[in-house]
Amino acid sequence: METKITFQPIKYIPIHIDTIQPDEPLPCDLYLKAISKGKVTYSLLKREGERLEVQEKERLLQEDIHLLFIRDSEIENTRDI
């Protein structure tokens, strides 16, 4: 008997950086989006429970980063964002 495994692609939802309260524990993981040679990747910025400090938020804004991303499966955890 052969077992077929299928993978569902992870979907990411944009969150505007202004909705994130600095120095508060994050309710879910936060990701940065990067595009290189036409390929989109998401890299982990902060884990659930960590804090996005004011200085980090300011640095991201200075780099013109206004959107961070969460996994669509964690949308329920973001009611506090």
C-alpha cells in the first residue's frame, strides 16, 4: 500500500507595521518578505512571544519596510495586534 503525501503551500498575510505594538509580546511569528531573481521567500523576523522593540520598528521603517507577514494559519492569534 502506497501512501501519497501532499504538501500545501504556506500562505502569508501582510500586517502593517503600525498595527504592531512595540515592546509587547507577539501573538505569532513575524516574517519579512524578500524577492530575489523573481523568487519570493519569507524569513523569520521574530518568534511568537518575542518583542519587536521600538528601535527595531524604527529601523524597519527607515528601510522602507511597512509590511510584515504572518502565516495564514495563525490569523486567529492576531486579534491582539
